[in-house]
Amino acid sequence: MKNNENKLSMDTLASLCKRRGFIFQSSEIYGGINGFWDYGPLGCELKRNVRETWWKNIVQNRENVVGLDASIIMHPKVWEASGHVGGFQDPMQTCQICKKHLRADQVWEGIKESAWFGSLVRAIEGVPDTNEVTFTGPSLLRWAIRDGKKLAPGLALVRNPQVTLSWLAEKANTTDTVNISCIDLIRHVATEQLAQTGLQTPCPHCGGPLTEPRQFNLMFETYVGAIKSEDHKTYLRPETAQGIFAQFGNVLATSRQKIPFGIAQIGKAFRNEINPRNYTFRSREFEQMELEFFVKPGTDQQWHEYWVEERMKWYQSIGLPAESLQKYVYKKEELAHYASACVDIMYNFPFGMQELEGIAARGDFDLSRHQQFSGKSMEYFNQETNEKFVPHVVEPSAGVDRIVLALLCNAYKEEWLGKDNQVLPAEPGKQPPEGFEARTVMRFHPKIAPVKVAVFPLLKNKPELVEKARGVFDTLQKWYPSFWDVAGAIGRRYRRQDEIGTPFCVTIDFDTLTNNTVTIRERDSMKQERIEISKLADKIHETLA
């Protein structure tokens, strides 16, 4: 089932993430800061597992990929050469009433998702916004003077409904109805005097008029040294890739690699997003996993196709199902001027299909630009063929935070459990049937689950059980992230581990003292079996391979 079909609320997910220690709002005790997030004890383990799985797949399992850890702040000419100083911009609009800033290319999407737009659609009989339908003046008037005042006080229809309704009636040559699509209606009612002001775009937050779009550079500026002047200005990196390109020559000389080969990097990047949104999906500080794979000119297509398929397989290997993933192939007119191909790997979030990773064939643009701006050669010499050329590059670039969010969305399940572990899907807003209880479970793939195993002594007031359980815990903790819990009934402890996605729970009981076996319980099936303590590590390891 796709995530937006099971109606997972991002507020529900965010609540669990805070309650269980996955993700916290940054600087929360001071009211928070928009676009920045802190990962708690479980969140940082989940992120670490994503990074390590990616690094093992991209670097450790390949002979022709090496790593780099470049600095966050680099010489400002790096960003001139890359084109970020002059071209890394988004169009921004500002609401003239509530003063909120918005990306111009996301405004209409925001309007469709806004509370006031949904309320208006429902007020006029819940018609879809794509159809030509008949709206009655009285319905619009009632909405404007009731719900509209609370939800969209800046909307022209609300501020001056008679003017707008008169215009609509005049347009339709009637006092009662007008045929118009819902979105077109909003475009028209956004202005009080259509003839004088033209069509205006309303603010998704309050309905007020927006300014004309203006360009906004997304890079965070900073200054190096004691003097704050233009000569000392530089930037927090908006991507990790340019550090790789700038160090291409040094890595090539020291790693003894030959084309084709890659340089991989994981690190923080910063973009001063106009409108951070969708929880951690679009943030101002985020982490990237990027590979720059350098190839001989003319082989771009085959390597691009190779990396698209490799990356699709990796996402499925960490637990994202194929039916929730999609490849978006860029049309020719959508490509950057230097790119010959680009594919986005998309995931079906509760808020729609969105990009996890882009895989682009970037030609020799990046190395050639740095060669031009630095005056240093970025050419590769093939001794076997006596050829010299600037390599082309294929770039798979993934967002760690977006992948973590996708894993959280995909893992989250609400169920009703009956006797003998009978499972029913939970129905939102309803209580479980008689004989059933509710369970929230995070079905992480064992490879990326923050905690692999939890250990419980059956009773905390029996020293012999606690001592034996402690020995099992200490042994497992050397190999896997483990959790120790003695509080509450075993069923309650199971539920706590289900909610953080722990694949296995191990209980030490009185039989353990006589035959050295324990009960191991599996998270998804909830099946339990007795197993010798000496075989526990192998049992867990099988699921992580």
C-alpha cells in the first residue's frame, strides 16, 4: 500500500519521532528555528546506518571508488566557477499582508493544499478544482463572511465580497451563477478590481496579494577572518560536489586510479530555502551522499544507465518497496545546458511523489569550469592510448535526510492485534474491536533499524534472572546496537520496542537458568522461539547480511 493511500499524517509521524527520540525541532526551548532539525538518540543511529550502508555499497564494495571529506567552507572562487554565485537562485514572492516569503514556483501547489482553499471548495459542493462547474453567488458570499474571515482574511473575496461577486455576475451575464474552474475562480477573486489590477496570486497562508517574483540567492554568506568585508566573504557550501571537483587532481595523483573511477563524499550542505516545508524533507541544513564518477567522453550514456539501476537496487535493499519508487526521466528541454541525461529517483511520500536522488550525466562542465577559473589542468592522461582529455562525470546525488524521512514514512504502521497474533489494519479514529489491542510498529529493514535487539529479564526483582540477562546483553552489545529494559510487563516492553522498530526482543526466563536457552521474538510476525544463547548472534546476523 502506498503511503499517501494509508493517510499517514506528517503530524502523527512527527509526534512519534519526538516522543521516541528520532527527531527534535532545533533550538526548541527557544521556540525553534525554521528549517533546522536535531536527530535524537534513535535518529542519529538511523542516519548513521543509512550513511554506512551507502558507503559500503558505493565505496567499500568497489575497487574503482575512493572517498573524500572536503571542508564546508572553501575559496569563494569555487562557487564562481561552479555558477552558484551568479545562478543559484529561486524566484521569491512576499505576501503584502502577512509578510510570509514563498517560492514563486510553489505558490499554486501551496494554495491547493491550504486550509482556506479546501474550505472554499467544500462550501461550493466539494467539486474538484479541475472541472468547469457552476458556482452560486450566495454560496461564495456565505463562505466569505463566515469561514473566509478566519481562514483567509486577506483574500479579496473576503475583504470585499460584493465587488468580486459583482464582477463574476457581470462576467456570466447573470446574478446567480458563473461557470469557472475552482483554481480560475481563486485567480479571479484574488483581486478586488480585476480591470485595474489584473490577476493577482493569493497567499496560501492568508489569501493576501503577493509581490511580483524576484530572484533570491540560496547560499548562506559568511566571512573568513577578523574583518567583515567583501574581500573576506565566502559561503557555506550548498552542495558537497564542488569539493570533489576542486580536489580531482590530488585524488587522482594519490589514489592511482584510472578512468573510469569515482570519488564519493558524505557531508553537510546549506541552502537558505525560502520556504522549508514537509517536516525534514526541505531543510536549510541537510546532509548529502554524492558520487562523482569520472568517465571517458562518449561513454556517458552507458554509465548513466548503470548508475540509475544500481541506485534503484540500493533503495530496495534498505527496505523501500519498488511500488513506492519511481524514476522520473528529464525531457530534453528540462535538462541543464551541460547535461546529456538526468533521472530523479522519486518516493511516494504522504505529500506526494518527491525526489530522493538525482543521477545526472554532467559532461565535462564542472572540471572544465574549474580548469578555466583556477588555471590548473583538470585533464586526464591515458598512458595506454596516449590520450589526454577532461573527463566527463556521472553524478548520483542523494539526500540523507530525505531518505531517512522516506524510511520513517514507509516503516510506520498502525495495527490491531488479536489473540494468536491476529492482525487487522487499524482504522483511523476508531477503537479496536473487542479482544484486540492497538499496536504502532516501525517496520524498518533490519539493516537500518536503529536498535537491532532488546534484552529483557522476565522479572527485575530476581537477581539471578537479571544477572543472566545482563551477560546476554553485554555479549550482544559488542556486536549490535542493543537495548536493555526491565520496566513493566513483557507485553508492554514489546510494544515499546515495536514503536522504535527493533527487529528482535530476547527474554531471559527461569528456563534459561536450567538449559541456557532464551525466547527470541521477531517484530513483524511476532513469532517466538526458543534458541540457545550461543546461537543468538548468528540468528541476528542472518537478518543483517
